[in-house]
Amino acid sequence: MDYFDLVQWPAMVVTVLASWLVASDTESRRSKGFWAFLLSNVLWVAWGWHSHAYALIGLQFCLAVMNIRGARKAEQALAEKPAGH
């Protein structure tokens, strides 16, 4: 048995947890979800590299870029929001 194949299970759990957290109304939970998504990207890339799943690796890089882009856009929207709203 190749024990490195087991990495896909924590990667899946972290991805589901991250999805749950980013849907929160609480900013701190959304932030934790952002970082959890990046951790899941790393885990999936590690497993994908080991398993020669190169399309999965490409997908994880695309998802990470979109996640970072979304976080930056959200920060900009908060910065541009008038005080008291």
C-alpha cells in the first residue's frame, strides 16, 4: 500500500471545511476559510504530483489564483465602502 495516497483524504476534509468557513457571516471565519483553501491546494498538489495527476495540479493553481483574487477584491470593496455602512 502506498501511504502517500492517504493524503487525498485530509485534502478533501480541509477543502470541505474551507468551503464551510468561507460561507460564514463572520470575517474571521472567512479568513480562516481562505487559508484553509490554500492549505487544501497545497495538499492536492502534493497528492497530484505523487499520483501524476497533472490536470489536478493545474486546477489547484487556478483555484488558488481565483481565491487570492477574490480575497483582494473583497478587501478593496471594504476599503471603498463609506464609513458607517
